[in-house]
Amino acid sequence: MKKRTIRATIVFALKDTFIQSKVVAIKYTSGENNGYYDLPGREIVDNIANSVKTAEWDFHEETGMYVHNLIYKGNCIIEKPKEKLDIDVYVSSDYEGKPQKFEDHEALWISTEKLLFSEKTFPTVEILRHLIKDQMRLYIEIDENNKYVKITEKWFTKSFFCFIICPHRRKWFYGN
């Protein structure tokens, strides 16, 4: 049986402070996903050719904030047992507004370390570990319980992005 492929976008809105780096995340407040963290982004519907506009629109719809000047960081494939997500990944530090609360989730600024080490996250959060590359190509395979089976990455060049993401774990991010 052929898996359904879903095209999607994800946006990392980043804020770097003297003490820590933060990212806008979604925290579900009801239902089966209650307490889980995810990232703003969604399926591209109607085959819209411009994933940047889709990413900006989805980010606003899920967070109440506006994001501008998105930088394309690469692509991530998340392979699930019954479907495959083909995700365009963007970052930006150019945003306006404050995270809002919604019926089933709230958008919030969270430290990158807290998000990365939280036990209740969706596989899309794993992408944050790989943003140190200028251009990434990431493949994540998960089982029916959203547990990681395999993570494979390819990249072209390293940047100083790790200093923004996690200043206390430079060595960890580079894998040394």
C-alpha cells in the first residue's frame, strides 16, 4: 500500500536573550495531545506553489503573531507507518505580536533547551537539533506511537546558528 505524502511547512521564530534562546512553540491544552509541544506549521493545501506564504499564514493562524523575512533552512521528511510528511523548514527572528491562547492550544515562548528535553513533544521538535546547518536535509522515521526509529541527516555547511540556539551546548549540537 502506497503511503500518502503530505506537503507541509514549519516555522521557527527565534528570540535570543543574554541568558537563553527561545522559540515559539504550540502547547496543546486539551484532548489526546494535552501537554504535548509542537511547532507552528501545517499541511500545504490546494498545492499552493509558494510555501513561504503558506508558512507565514499558518504561523499567524496558530500563534496570533506575524512572522516576516523567513529564511529557508531545508527539508525534513517524517516517515510514519501510514503517511509521509514532506516539510519545508523556515526560521525567522523578525516577528510582531505576542503568542495567543486558543481553544485547544496556546502559543508560547519556550527556551530551546526546555523544549528539546521535554518528554512530551512531537517529532517535528527534533528538527530544532539540526538547525545549525546552513542547509539541512533530514529524514526521521517514527513508529505508530511517535517514537523514533531512525534519524538521518545530510548537510552542506555549518553556521554559527548553534550559538544562537543553545549557547551552553555548542559541543553537544556539533556532536563532538
